Amino acid sequence: MTNPAPPTMLPFIDLGAQRRRLGTAIDEAILRVVDHGAYILGPEVTEFERRLAAFCGAKHAVSCSNGTDALSLVLMAKGAREGQAVLCPSFTYTATAEAIARTGATPLFVDVLEDTFNMDPASLENAVRTARHLKLDPVGVIPVDIFGQPADYDAIAPVCEREGLWMLCDAAQSFGSTYKGRRVGTFGLATTTSFFPAKPLGCYGDGGAVTTDDDDLARTLVSLRFHGLTADRTDHERFGMTGRLDTIQAAILIEKLNIFEDELEARQRIAARYAEGLGDLAIPPHVRPDCMSSWAIYTIRVKPEQRAGLAAHLRAKGIPTGMYYPKPVHRLMAYKHFPSAGNGLPVTEKLSLDVVSLPIHPYLDEETQDRIIGEARAALA
Ligand SMILES: *Cc1c(COP(=O)(O)O)cnc(C)c1O
């Protein structure tokens, strides 16, 4: 998610500032693991899983190697395979569709809503019809909480119920966010997240987790992430993978979880200031009044002809921008042969031409933010 920047550039996400805030806590946590030596599934992994489940109110949290494997583990547990279709947005990071494609199932792309950038329930209904028309068996849907805001679960769930689909929530960008007052992590069959360093809750390497209230699914995931091991560890009952979270990463995440709520609050303030400072010259992200975003990425919309100029102006002033996502997944080389919902993905196509993302992280001070707003205004006016 971050691009390496020359030293005069502001960081897109300032992990150094977070590290300074945490003082020696992380160093000490890492050293404890190095000393006790339980590098794989050590006590910190169990402790982190307990804390993570409590944080979002889920019955189980199963940590794993990364956010993509988290999706894969659930898809494997559900037996996703050739001949089946799993419905997901194209306006997302590649990993969502990749996890589906790797099982042999067909990712079938669904359009998004223009205001929230999240899955459009009407397009989802179209996608179900498209799947059947293509003689594919639609089995599940992965609505993505893009940029940090939860998808409209209450609008998607009835379609799933009617069509007999499971719902797997990809909260790689939205962990910590809320939907109608409830933290993501307990909607649908399961929720996956990523601890990639640039995500709202990141570790110092790769990591991920699945949360669920389903006891059987949780047991299966624990087996799958360790080569299909049985609960008594005497046999292997299925094909799994090397899918565990390192103990060192769990120890780091425990320390970061301690300050996570405070960081989420800081992100709200920053996002509100951006919206106030830029709302008359660009379209700021729309957050539904019943949602709280975790602001993994702050994405505005400008006129397509303004976008390159804005990015170039900011870059010249030492301000990095991102583009999420210039090429929607259904236009990527490896994915362009997969089907899309019946009437196409017009909103996805449109957004890919006019979105641009500004730096956001909890340690972006007001002075720096004003500089970013000022320079963006200068470029857009
Ligand atoms: C980052 C991301 C993933 C994958 O997470 P990794 O930990 O990088 O494997 C999946 N889905 C979305 C929407 C993401 O942003």
C-alpha cells in the first residue's frame, strides 16, 4: 500500500511516529519472545487472539499468516471449488479475487456504489443471475469494506439469505470500524483482516486473522493453518497450509492493540478536517451516518482531468499521493477473463478514473495536514 519515497517526501503512513509513541514496549515484547523461544504458536499468539476476539466481540479469533491467507483459509473450509462462483467487488485490492481464483472457483465481479465505493446490493443480485446463466453455482459473497468503511451488511445479508450464499467479510482495511454501532468482526459467516504494516492495525511483517462466532469453522481454520492437523495433534485430517502468525508478530500486535482505539479516534479527527478543508473543491469520502470508518486510506474524487496535475503538484511539494485503484481487478491481466455482473461495472470504471488518496495516519499533525490541504487547494482551484 505504500510506495517507497525519497527522504524529502512526507511519509504516506508514518510508522516511525507510532513506534516513538510506544517507546520501549515493542522492543521489550520482541525480546521476551526471543528469550522464551516459542517462536511458533507461543503464548503471545493465544493472548493476542483472546484480545482480538474481545475487541470486536467475536467468539473466536484465529490468527494467521496474512490477510490473503485468512480469506483462503475460510474459502478452503467452505470447500470452494471449480464450477462455483464467489461474488466480490472489482474495486478492491487484488487479494480478494486472488483468494477465490486460487481455489478453482470463479470470482464474479460486482459493481460498487458511487458514494461509499462499497458493494452495490442491486449489482449483487445481477451477479447471482449472471452466475446461473454461466452455469456456475453461486455459493458465497465477499463484500469488501473498502478504505475502512464497512459495506452495507444489512442490505447484502437478505440477498445472501434468499440465494443461499454465505457472506465472508473482507475487513483487511476496516478493522476497528463500526456498522450501526457494532464493530466489524461478527457480521456474516466470518470476517478476515490483515496486519500488513500499512493497514490500520499492522504488525512488523505479514499477519492476518479470521474472526467468527462459528465453533466448527474456528476448529477447521485452526487445523487448516497447520497442515490439516487434528485437534489432538496425532494425525492430519485434511490438506492445509503453513498459515500461522509468528509469535513475534503477535507480541507486537498486543502492544499496538493497546493504543488502537485512541488511534482510531485520531483518524476520525483528521478525516473530518480533510473533508472540511477540501469539500468545496473535491468530493470527500462519504461515510454513512451509522458507520465509523477506520480510514485505512483517505480517497477523494476529483475531475478526471485534474487528477494527474494534483498528484504532480503534491509530489513536487513533498506530499505523496496514492491511487487506489487505477486498474480495477477485472481489468488486470490475470483476472480479465473472469465474468462481471450482468450489466457491467459502470461505477467501478468511473471511479478508477477520478480517485486519488491523501496521506492519513494517526500521527499526522494539524500543521502538516493544513499544508496538504493548502497545496491540494492550490492545485484544484
Ligand atoms: C491488504 C488487503 C488484503 C490482503 O492482505 P495481505 O495481508 O496483504 O495478504 C485483502 N483484501 C483487501 C481489501 C486488502 O486491502
